[in-house]
Amino acid sequence: MPPTNTPEGRPGHAELGRSLTAAGALSPDWAPAFAAVPRSAFLPDLMWPFDMAAGRSVPVSKTDAPDRWWECADGADMPIVTQWDDGQHTGPESGTAPTSSASMPSVVFRMLQDLDLHPGHKALEIGTATGWNAALMAHRAGPGNVVTMEVDAAVAAAARATAERLGLPVRSVHGDGSRGFPEAAPYDRIIATCGLRALPYAWVEQCRPGGVIVAPWGTDYGHGDAVARLVVAADGRSACGKFTGPVEFMKLRAQRAAHPVHSAYVTGGVAEGDETSTTVTEAEFVGDRFAPQRFVLGLRVPRCRQVIADKSDGGRPVWLYGAADRSWACVWFRDGKATRVWQSGPRRLWDEAAAAYRWWEENGRPGPERFGLTVTAEGQSVWLDAPVNSWRV
């Protein structure tokens, strides 16, 4: 496939390539695609890069701030929001919820390395977004070998128009990617660029035996995911593999979880729950954004949502809400003082979470890379170190 729009005279693109290579994200076999298919060719004139210093997405206009636009588009390893609120948001300021984006280049190329895509492979991508990822795949796999699906009609239309403008040999389909695309199956490779809470068995059915499925996967517990790299069994009836590292993606729209409505759980104050205490600290239990314990607690405390509140009155409340009933727990972390716990409902969510935390410690504080996922027609299970150590999720 010929280069789409190599940004000559813009050194940021080459500098980013060198940085990604040094970090191990951009492997030599993907370097030609990176050079020939710059992200800038797929981004809108108004976009919202994530400002690391400000901790939020900020608008950048190609018309008003062209140098900044090019710097973010081609020279920075940052995620860029391209749609808010399922397209209902208008205007230059950020919307309420980001609903489509261009992922960080380092994440894109690490996942493409996991995919192990080769020339001639037939591939299905779930989540077209800007179309950049599909174009990179087409550059490597060859003309006519990549199908990409997008559930949002406007996003799909924009990506298709970009592909036509650039002459890209990619088949763009508007539809629900959770069902796959059986019309062009079987595939050698399937990749999702949206977070999952259940990997659709349709993807296993549409992937060849020995084929690879790569997808961000997580639990109800929080927004975080880990990249699952699964290989379809020789009989084609299951897929199994390990997680390769933590990420965070916008969720597959068919699997979005509603934010818990606090008043539906706690009708009065926390005093209506049973009170206990814990010696576990905030740093130990919560950690940072990609702390491994968050991932593990989600695996061991199913159908539960964690909400970390802002600090107030010298403490930070962390809430647990049951997804299938109205069970709840509140942990009030205060520096230098005893941590109080309240819980109520048919499930004792704090007791479950405390047991899960102890399990994590007893097993050497494993990160996502020690866990794996198995998907069958009956459902999905996770395991620690080997499939023999599995449980349903």
C-alpha cells in the first residue's frame, strides 16, 4: 500500500517513531506502516488531545493553532478524543463523556504487536473510530484483507470518507461489532479497539483455529482494562490466552455499564449500614489508576462497581455498589486514623473485597500479566498462571 500522507518537514513524526522504538512499543516490522500511515491524516480539524499537565482533554483547532495541532497529531504519544456524547455534543469545548478517539500510538502499536499480523492475513477490527488502526493493518496485511466495523453511523461515515480520500484498501462496515461480521469470515486475526466486559463468542466462531484475538477486557469494578491475547483452539470451540498489560478504552457500546445512582443504594446515611474497621490503607487498597489490585479485585469480587470519591473533611470515601442488587459498602480512609467501614445488603461487599485483597497479597501481588482468559460457548473464565486455576466471571 502506498504512503497515505507522509508529513514531510514535520520532524515530530520521526521523533515520535524513535521514541516508540526505544520504548519497545514500535517493533521493526511495524516501522514501515508507522512511517507511511501518519495519524494526522485521520484526525479532524477540531480535536481534544489529553493534556497530561491539566489532567483533562482540551480543544485544539487546526485552523486556530496549526502548530499545536500538528504537534499533538503526529508528534505526541497521547490519546485524542474525536467525539463526545455519542455525537450529541457540539462546540469547541469538551463534552460530558468521550465516545470516540484516537488511541495513544504506544498502545496502538503494542496491541498490533500482540496481534502478530502478517502479510496475507485476513483481519477484522471492531471499533473503526478514525480509521488509523485499520489503515496500519491494511498496510501490513495487504489490499482487501482488512474489514473494520463501527457502531456509530457518523463515525463510520467519516472513517469511510477518509479511507476513500486516501485510497485505502479497507472494507468499512457500519454495524454492531459485538456480533462480528460473518459475511467475510473466517479471519486469521480479530482485534477490538474498545473495552469489553464479555468477549463475544461470535468472534471465536468467526476466527480460524490457531487464529489470534486481541481485545481490551475488564470487569464491572472500574474503567480499567487489560489486553487479552487469545488463541483459538484447534477444534475452533474455545479461545484462551494471557493478558499482556493494563490499558483503558472506551467501552463497547453494547456493554456499557450505567453509573451507580447513589440514592438508589443508600437512602439515608452510612450509619444505616453495619460498621466495622480495617487496617488496610488507601494506598494499599486503591493504588493509582493502573494499580494491579484494582484489576484483581474486579476478578475476585464479581458484579461490583468501585467509585472513588474526592477527598473531603480530611478523608476519602471509597464506595462499592452491587451490580445485581442494592448491596453497598463505604470505606472511609483517613490518614493517620483508623479506617471505618460500613456495609449493607444481601452481599457483604467489603468482606468480599477484603478477602480478595488478602488473596492478592497471598499470591504475590500479581499484575494482569499473570492472569489469563478462556472463552467458550458456555461463558468466560479467568485464571492465575494456568487455566487449571480458573473461575467463572
